[in-house]
Amino acid sequence: MSGAGAAARRETARRPADSWTRALRERIERTVPPGQALPDRQPVFVSSWIYVFGVLTVASLVVVVATGCVLAVGGVAWWHVSSLGHFVNSLHLWSVELFFGFMVIHLWGKFWMAAWRGGRLLTWVTGVIAFVTSIGTAFTGYLSQSNFDSQWISAEAKDGINAIGVGAWFNVLNPGQMLLWHVVLLPLAIGLITVLHVVLVRRHGVVPPIDARDGE
Amino acid sequence: MVRAAAVMAASPHVVHWGWFRIELANLLIILAMVVVFVIAMVVPFGRSAWARDDSGDRP
């Protein structure tokens, strides 16, 4: 019997059975099957371009967040007075355009293959929530341009927002509130939902085509 | 390209089909996305070693 083995048993004996760290660790280990968090193998049917648009969406989101962080350093009016700021703002805008384009094509692909099959309903629902939250984030971004365009959009939007009864808490005529929603609350929500969505994809695996045979 | 973009930004062209109307720029973007979607469905992904590997072991 080795000394290390006896020490490990004594350590196990001292650890309470209901330790929250142990419960959390075991919960994390159960969430994604072993080897599926960052797999290096996929089923043959994944060898199609339509399966690429999910990761393209995530890649675009990374560029959106990175350029948004640079814009935050310069300030909300930086892009009006600096060629570098204008360039970074353009990167931010076009990465958002690509983000939505890739996400919608990803949505079309998953819709036509009924990607909610096989216990993947929550994966589908988190994708829908991420899509809707992204629209809200883009909307607050248009309201944060600090120009006449943002004024026009907010003036046009206020009646619609008030009509659904949330104008008292989400005032599109308040540029400070809209900016903070755009750079703090909504990106945080999208980040959390995206992580949950990807974890669920890794937990349940990529959905097979409808006509795929077992083991294909 | 820049001139074309400037012209489209200055005076938005709107397409009408009866009750349906859409700005030309938005219509072109949607059509481009549909084209990309169709291409993604029909173009082969490529002969990756992983797809050819019958044993299932990726290099």
C-alpha cells in the first residue's frame, strides 16, 4: 500500500459528502458527456457547409464584442472625430451585419432539419432567445450612434415601445439608458445565452439529418 | 462600388409588388442570404480525412 494512496483515502474521509464544491463539480461533469466539450470527431453528416454557420455566428460575435470594447475606450462620440474611430465603428457595424446574416442562415438550416428533435428543444429555445436578444442589442446600438439617425429612430420607436407598456422602464428617448443597455446588460445576456446554447449543443450533439440512418 | 453605395444611400429605391414593398438594398441582402444558403446545401464540403476515415479515428 502506497503512502500516497493512504493519504488520498484520509483526504476523502475528511471531505463532507454534501460539499457544494463536490456537488457543483459533479454537476458540471454530468452536463457534457466526457470528451464532448471540445470534440475532435464528428459524425459524417456534419461534413456539410450548412453546419458551419453556427460557428461563423459565434466568430462574428467575438469580433462584435472586441470592436465594441475598443469603441468603449474611445467613447460614444469617438467615431465622429477620428478616422481610426470611424474604422473601428465600421468593423463593429459590418461584423454585426455578418453576425445576423450567419445567424439567420443557421436558423434556416436548423429549422428545415427540425433541429429540436431528440431532446434538443431547449437548444432550439435558447437559440430563439439569443436571436431576439440580439435584435434588441442591435436596436439599442442604432440608438447609440449619437447622430440625427439615432434621434429619428428613437422618435419613431417610442410610440411602439410605449404601446407594449414598457416605456417607463425602457425609454428609447434616453440615450444614456440605451447606451448602458447596449454595452452592459444586453451583451451580458447574449454572452450567457450563447454559452448555454453551445453547452447544450455539446451535451446533446449535433442534430442528424431527418433521413439519417442509425450510426450514419 | 463606393459610388453605387453612395447613390443607394442617398435615394433609397423601393420595390413594389401590390401591397408588398421593400427597399432594394434590403431585398438584395435577403436574396444574397438565400443564395448563400442554397450554396451551403449543394456544394460539397470537401474531402476531409475525417469524412473519409471509415474507422472513425480522426487524425
